[in-house]
Amino acid sequence: MAEDTRKALRLHLIRRDLRPSDLAAGLGISVQYLNNILAGVRRAEPIRTRLIEEYGIPASLLRFRKRKPAPRGSELQSMPPPASPIIGQTELPSNV
């Protein structure tokens, strides 16, 4: 989360006399899970909706951060072969 977004969120909670632990308890979730939602790591749409509607947190402060996509097949093929036999194999692959 960008520092300015973090500060705005912290200020929003202070103005409403809320601590993250109070907010998490009110939502019925752990503080760590709340922090993941606020940091954009977890999508958690039902919780985000409640944060917006019940606690008045602006949606702009609850943006979901997209993750890097997993490697595709072509990227995996460019990886070097294992240096030792795969469990269950008695020999190294012939392309080594």
C-alpha cells in the first residue's frame, strides 16, 4: 500500500476513534486478515463492502493489488533441468 494511502486510512480510523483491533472485532475477523484486506493482499469483497457501508471507509482506500501471474509453460521450459534425479527415478533425464 502506498504511504499516502496508509496515512489517509490511519487518519480515517482516528477520526472515528477506531483502532484496527476494534475494527477487526466488529467485522468478526482477525487483525492480520484485516491488515491483508487493507493492504490489498486479500480481495474479501463482503468485508470490503462492510468497511465501505458500515464504517464509511472510502473505496479508493481499499484497492486490491493484483499479483504477478504464475509462470506459463514456455517460461517453465526455459528453466534448467534438475541437477539430481527426481524421486523415484534411477537415472538423470537424457537431456542433462
